[in-house]
Amino acid sequence: MPGGIRLFNLKLSDSGNGLRVFAPSALGSATATFDRSLAAEIAATAFMKLGEIAPNENRQPE
């Protein structure tokens, strides 16, 4: 991350429109937000390091 910022517990999700990155929330609000270019860079790097995203087995069908 730029400026030496370190973030933990980010959620990487496939939204159907591409990969999305979500920061954890505190008191109902996001602890961080990302502009589209940074979110795309985070998602691409995570995908490269982690590989394919597996569906959450605990997710309830909609």
C-alpha cells in the first residue's frame, strides 16, 4: 500500500462485475474506502497471490 499503510481483514468478493474489495466495518461504517484504481490493484494482487476465489460454503442461498 502507498505510504506504508497496512490493512487487515479485507474481503475480496466476485460481484459478477469483477472483483471487489471491502474493508471491515466499525460501528456500522467502513474503516477504509478505496478508489476504483486502488481497489482494482488490491484485487488483482490478492487474486494473483491467493488464486481462484472459492464460494463460501456457509453462505445461505438467496
